[in-house]
Amino acid sequence: MLDWLGWVATAVFASSYFFKQQVALRRIQAGAALLWVAYGAMIHAPPVVVANLVVASMAIWSTVFRRGEV
């Protein structure tokens, strides 16, 4: 199951590049990063968890606070 989660996270992240709308791309990337956080937690890899928490936070932040819109 652990490998499965990693592969799903990879597929979700890769699929984000098929979205043309920036908001959709960032939301998919945030979701993928959260899957990676779960994967990193399961394999006890703090760098994976922290790096993907940063990515998910930035993706969510940039979706909520887009340029010119607050």
C-alpha cells in the first residue's frame, strides 16, 4: 500500500500540468503535495513531509491570494 500511495501522489502531481487554469493547477499540486506528506509520514521521512508541507502551503496561499485579489 505504501508504494501505491507514492505512485498516486506522483500521478496526481504529473496530471496537474494538463490543467490550463492556474487555480486548478495549484489546487491539484496542493492535493498531490498533501498525498506526499502522508507518504512521507508513513515512511518516517521528515524532509519529504516538510518539503511538501511548504509546497502545499504555497499552492494554497497562491490560490487564495492571487495577484491583485485578496
